[in-house]
Amino acid sequence: MSSDSDSKHGLKTLDRTKTQEPTSYKVLLLNDDYTPMDFVTHILQKFFHKSREEAETIMLQVHHDGRGIAGIFNYETAETKVHLVNTYSDQQKHPLQCIMEQA
């Protein structure tokens, strides 16, 4: 959009809108009384590409705090990871739950 003084001189000014950073989402694993710790570690390595040490640290956080952050992603990636983990856990007959929430 141009202002009156700019249009008199043949110049146009552009309105610049700030680009907004996409919203991030935390993917969380929730503790339960049945899923083995080794399976949670396996999930973190398989779907979140964590090292064994990092996966064990997050698994212990899940165990002690009731939940642990597996990663922070854009909406589509977080949604896909939640679906993949929950589907895989069901297939393996474990009740492990994976959810996402806004970071």
C-alpha cells in the first residue's frame, strides 16, 4: 500500500508483515505400570534417534516424573511421531502412551 506522498512521486511502499515462527510441540512419553523400561529406551532410539545414554536418561525421567520429553517438533512431525509410537506400542502389546502438547 502506498501513502499519498509516495504516490505523488511514483513510489510505492510495501507493507511488510513479520513472519511468525511455527508453533513447536513437545512429544511426551507417559509412564505406566506395565511397559518395560527397555521398551521405552528402544522407542526413544528407534523413533527419536536418541543415543542409548540419552534414551536411558529420558526413560528414567518418564519413570520418576510420570512423563518425559522425547523431542520438540513442528505440528506435522509431532503428530506423525505420536501416531507411529502409539501404533508400534499397540502392535508390541505395550500400553505406553505418547502425546503431544504445545511447547
